[in-house]
Amino acid sequence: MLARRILALASDLAAPRDAIDGAFVSVGGRLAECAEILARLTETFETLPVDLEGHDLTEATDRLAVVGRRAGEISVTLGAEQADLNRLVEALRGAAHPISELRRTVKMMGIVAINARVVAASVVSDTEDFGVFTTDIAQLSESAATTIQRFSRTYEALTIVVGEAASARASFEAGHRDTLASLAAELERDLAEVTEQRLTSVRSSAATGQMSRTIADKVATTVMALQVGDATRQRVEHVEAALRDLSALILPRGAGEGTHAEHGGGGDQTHGQDPTALASPITELQRQQLSGARETLVLEMASGADALTQLATDVEAVLEHARQVYGSAESRSALSELHSAVRRAVTVLRDCESEREKLDRVAVAVSETVGVLLNHVEAVQEIEYKMRLVSLNAAVKCAQLGPRGRALDVIAQQLRTLTGETVVSAHAAVERLNEAAQYSAAFTNATGAGAGRVGDLEREAAASLTQLETVGMRMKKALLELYDDGPKVAERLHQAVDSLANHGAISEALSDVELGIAALCSSSPEGNERAGEDASELTDFLMTLRKRYTMDAERRVHDAFTGIEVAPEPAPESADALDDLFF
């Protein structure tokens, strides 16, 4: 009967033993997953500062600083070019009056040529040669009229082209007057924010990586600490084995006692001994061993649950820290704001370059057309020189006619006066056209240099954007990884806590077995008094139990119970110690 009760108690230990094993295996699996995820996150965020402080981003920010400065310079240049264009327009407008005077003068010459022909026909006989009045003046007047007509058409076309260009440029200037200047300021501001965020990210990424590493280290420490589960399982197994060995040992005694009682004889003295004499001290020892294992288990499982809960809190703190520093992985950061500002700057710079190309074409047209006009003016000046010679020849002819030549003399004087006016008007037109040519040449040079700067700016901005996008994608990938895997770590830690939350039921099951063992001890008080009869057998059994122990805690309980001093065993090698702990 006693052996069966002991064997039943040993069997009752199987369920809590398996529960202990299952709980800690589950926790170990969860923590292994956490360690793997944390190792990956730690590596990501410890290498991220290298990207943020790398040559690519430094070069990109330096280039964008140049883009901002040059955008401001171009803003000033655009205003200066508009002023040059306005001066060009004014120079051309200044030529309008002398050109108008030239047309008037040439027209008057045509009238004088007609008058000269009419008067000469009335006062000159067929035998007299006055072709200067009838032919030369008319030919020169007609030549001057043709030249001035061409000159006027070319000039009017040029003034229309330049006027339209000036109007278009003024509209562009009005629409973009402050665009480049504001973009330069915006780029400078966004660049400062990106630089500050980069420095903050360097510090925060290093901190995030360090926090992740610290959590990973704590997980590893917790895994080691939770090896107490395996130790407790072994202690329970040792109690279970001791109870089974005790049941097997006293079973023949119980059978002998039953036979002796049935036959009423003395029988063998060994088989006549009370089995409780041996069972009582052994069961009490196993109760103490089980009690110690249960208390350690409850304490360590509760401590482990608290540690895992704190680790989950630490993981959530890392995620919150990342959200405060970086925002969401999809949120607009200073980097994205700078990206947008650079895109807008490139668009405006393209518009500026387009306007510059238009002005370049206008400037070339002005230079070419002014050259044509100056050629026309030279032709007019040559006609004026010939007309002066004709007027002198006419004066000589009038002197030959005497009183009959008075009317022709008046015509000759009018021709000389008109010729002098032609000189003045032509000189004024040449001055204004030369001035326009100078403005056009200066404007062409400035336009060509400016267009090259815009092209350089666009290429530099594009290169910088590519570098920013590369680093931005690395940052986004790291954040997505953190925001995706971080909650998984916290979830698995909470699951591990739930696995340890069953320690109350396990403790209760072990406690029930303790009470059963205690009942065995209390039901046979005489067992301890008669234990001396089996001292040798008891001692051998106890020594066998002690050799089975793998935990110091078991040995301490055993030695305190028996009062037997045992020489300490030599310290095992570290590898053997780990084998004892894990296997």
C-alpha cells in the first residue's frame, strides 16, 4: 500500500515537470526570435550613422549650398539684365527721332529735285548743259529715298522685336521677381534643417542602435537566467526518480510483511521490518527538495516575467523614441522638403534658361540688324557727300546764268541746307545705333555666361538629389524595418511573459505533491524512531541520491537534512559545467 502511494506521488510529478519544460521551451523559442530580430535592427542602426556622415550626403549638402548661393546670384543677374535690356530699348528709341528727320530731309530733297527740274526747264536753253538740275539731283534724291526706306523698314522691324522681347521679359520678371531669391532663402533654410536633422539622426541612430544592443544583451542575459527552468525540471526529475526508487525498494518489504502477518509466523527479520522506517526519512528529504525547487521556480519565473515585461517596455520606448526623432517612415521630413525645394528651383532655373535663350536670340538679332542699319547710314552719308558736290556744281551753273539763274540758286541753297541737316541726323542716328550695339554685345556676353551657370546648377542639383534620395531610401528602409520588426519583438516578449504566467498552476501542482509526501511522513511517526535499524541501508540510499544530484542547491538541502559532511568534489571543467547546466 505505501509503495503504491509513493509511486502515485511520483507519477503526479510528471504533469508539472512537463509544464515546466514546456513553459521554458516556449520562452526560449520566443527569446531566440527576439534575439535574431534585435541583432538585425542593431546592425542596421549602428551602420546608419556611417551613411548619414558619409561622403555622399556631405557632398550633396555642399552642392546644394552652392545651388542656393548661385540661385541668389542669378536673381541679382536677372535684374541687371532687365536693366540692360531696358537701356537697349531706350537706345533704339533714341534713334527714332534722327531717323525720322532723315526721312523728312530725304523727302524734302525729292521735292527740291522736282522743283529743280521744272525751273531748269524754263530758264535753260537746249544748248546749255544743266543736267545737274535735271538729272543728278533727282538721281541722288531717289537713291537716298530708297536707302532711307530700307533703313526705316529694318529699324521698325528691330524696334518691334526688341519691344516685344522687353515686354515678355518684363512679364517674366514680374512673375519671377522674387522667386529665385525666395528659393535661395528656402534652400538655405531647408539645408540647415537637413544638416541639423542629419546630426540629430547620427546621434539618435547611434542611440537607437545602442538601445537595441542593450535590449539584445538583456535578452541574452534573461535567456541564461531562465535556465533555472531546466534546473528545476532536473530537480523535479530527481525527486520523481527518488520516489520511484524508494517505492521499488520498500515494495518487497511490504510484500514480506503482508505474508508474515497472514501466516502468523516470525519470518525473516529483514522482511519483517516496517517499510516506513526507511521511507519516512527519504520522503521527508524529497519533500524538502521539492519545496526548495518549487520556491526557486516561483521566484525565478516571476522574476523572469518581470524582466521580460520590462524588456517589452524598453522595446516600445525605442519605437517611441524613433517616432519622435524621425516621425513615420512615410512622413515628410526636412529631407523631403529640401527635395521639393530643389525640384522647384530646377524648374524655375529652366524657365530662366529659356528666357535667356530668347534674349540671346534677340541680342544676336540686334547686333546683326544694327550692323545692317549702320551700313545703310554709311550709304546715306555717301549720298550726302555726293549731294554736297552736286549743290556746289549747281551754284557754279547758277552763276553762269546770271539773273536767270536766281531761281535755280535758291534751289541750290535749299539743297545745301538739306544736305547739312542730313549730316546732323545721320550722325545722331549713328551714335544711338552704336550705343545699342554696345548694349547688345554686353548683353550677349552676360547671357551666354548665365546660361552656362544655369546648366551647371541644374546638373549639380540633379546629382545632389540623387545622393539625397539614396541616403533617404536607406533611412526609410531602416525605419520601416524598425517599425515592422520592433512591435514583433514586443509581441514575442509579451507572449513569453504569458508562457511564464502559468507558474501559479505549476506551483500548486507541486505543492499538492508536497502535501501528499508530507502526509506519508506524518502517518508513520514511528518510522523515524526505528530508522536506526536500517541505518546502513538508509545511508547507502542517501549516498546514491547525493551522487545523482547535478545542482548545488540539491546538495545543500541533502547535506543539511542528513548532517553528514561530505568532502567537496573537485571543480569541473567549464565545458563540463555547461554540459551539466544545459544537458
